[in-house]
Amino acid sequence: MSLILFALMDQWLLPLTLFLLILFGMGLGAATPLFATLLTSRYKEGKGSIMALYNVTRYIGMGAGPVVFSLFYRDMGEKGTFLILSALLLALSFSFYSVISSSKKKYPI
């Protein structure tokens, strides 16, 4: 939500923009250790393998993200880039939620 608000209100108020970026950074900073903790508690037997897979996909995303979104920025500017990124993250969140909720029904912890 903070990314969507940033894309829509980035030219109005500098303090609001700063607050939304801080909110996004805090959310992202809290999410990274949370994912690692959830993965290691869910897959106790293959803890090393699952963390290696998690880190590989994370670092591939960190490397490919700037390249891909620089192409969006070149063609659509700031507003389009942030709106596409927020729509993508929202779609991924809903798809991950549906996968997680269906796996909890099959495999309760």
C-alpha cells in the first residue's frame, strides 16, 4: 500500500513522500528476517537447502530487478514504474496467500 501511495502522491508533499518511503523500507526490512524464520521453522529437515534456495532466488531478484525496472522507467517514467511494481507486488501477495492458505488445509502445522 505504501508503494501505491508513493506512486500517486510523490509530487505533492515531500514530507509525505519521505514518510511513505520510510514505511516501505521498514516493511521490507521486517519482511526479510520473517521469511527466513518462517522457512526454517516450516522445513526443519532441509533447513540448509531451503535457505540456499531462498537466498539464490532473492539475489537473482536483486540483480534482475534494477535491470528490468530501468526499462520500465525509461519508457513510462516514475509514476508508471511504481504503479507497475505495486500492482506486481499486490498480485504476488494474493497468489502467495492463496497458495499458503491451501497448503495449510492440506498440511496443517
